[in-house]
Amino acid sequence: MTSLPKPVPGAKKLGLVIDLDTCVGCQACAVNCKEWNTSGHMAPLPDLDPYGAHPDGVWFNRIHSYEAGDGAAGRSVHFPRSCLHCEDAPCVSVCPTGASYKRAEDGIVLVDAELCIGCKLCSWACPYGAREFDEDAGVMKKCTLCIDRIYNETMPAEERVPACVATCPTKARHFGDLGDPDSEVSRLVAERGGYELMPEQGCKPVNRYLPPRPRAAPTPATPISAPQTAAAVTPIANRLLAWADRVLSR
């Protein structure tokens, strides 16, 4: 079994903060993630029977949509899901070969494909369903926070973020150091009451979700009385009838 690194005071905890209030479920994060990683660090990400009755494949990001509430108070909530890079990652501790490991310097959980034997123990241990098995290669794959992108010094500094963050049209995804209480993402979590997913599992996920903001009740429209409606419509109807009469009389 693989050991988790000992906590290092002041070490980075790189992760994502996802705003459920502004996510529109457009799938742009999932598509750009697939595109970047197909030619990047974890390439390729295969599709199986993509045009058949049972398409499947490797996706690091998946978006689930739910209808919350009912009636006028109901709303759609889109819930993106990917690896949460847990501090106490069970996917790492169950790995028999050391293929799954957690980096001490930034907290990113990775898979060494050269050591992975495809036993799937990590996928069974993960309570979030974040592991993906590549049937073509026979190994496990997962979100890397685009490690080949965020540390790429040949890219402009503002572009050194995961592909999913770079492509989000509503800016619902944020990336940064959640181990730094003064970082932008940490302040965002504190201001909006960001929460960890399924804390009862004891995995201590790094990623956080920002809850949807409460929405004000819709203001009822002012009703228009029947006499007012008729008075407003009659002149228009008369003009239309007069025009039609002139055209048909020619």
C-alpha cells in the first residue's frame, strides 16, 4: 500500500473552487479538459463506441444537472464533478504498487501509468467516483489539475490555469492555493460559505463548492382590466382592417 505524504506546514494545496450559482452546465469545461489532456500529460483519453448505442470513454470532468425545488421557486443546478485532490486520499493509500500518489509540494494527486496495473482498487476506494479506467491502455487516469499547463513557464502567467478554468464562459471555476488563507480562492470560499463535498467520508477534499445564492421571488405582473385591453386593441384592429380593405379593393 502507498503512504500519503506527511503534512508540511505552509505547503500549497492547489485546487478548484466551483460556483454552483453561475455554472450553466454548458459542458465547455469537460470538452476543453478532454481536448487538452488528449495531447497532454495523461494522453490519450479514448472514446469507446462513440456513435453506438452505449458510448463510453475517459472524461476527467463530468457535469450532472438537477432540478431543485418546485413551482416558481424551482431552479436548475449544474454540478461539475472531478477529482477533489483529497488530503487523506483513500485512492492513494489502497494502491498496491505506488502508482497513485500525492505530491507533498502542492497536494496534487497523480497516477504513474508506468506503475499502474489496472487493478481498479483506487476507483473502488474513491467515494466521489473520480477515477477513470482507460480500457485501451489498461491503466487508471484522472484529473491532474493540468499539471503540464499550470507549471509551464513558456505560457503567459494568466494562462497557467487548468484547461477547465481557462474555458469556462461564466467564470464559475476558480483555481488557486487553498492552503493560503489570503489567496483569492480562500477569500472567495470564506465570503460565500464554500463547502467540501461529503465531509462525512473523512477524505478532506481540497476542492470547494460555492452554494447557489437564494433568488428573490418574482414580482407579480400588474393585471390589465378588460376594458383597458379592449380600448388599446380596438384602434390597432381598425387600422389593420382598413388597410386590408384598401388592398383587397384594388
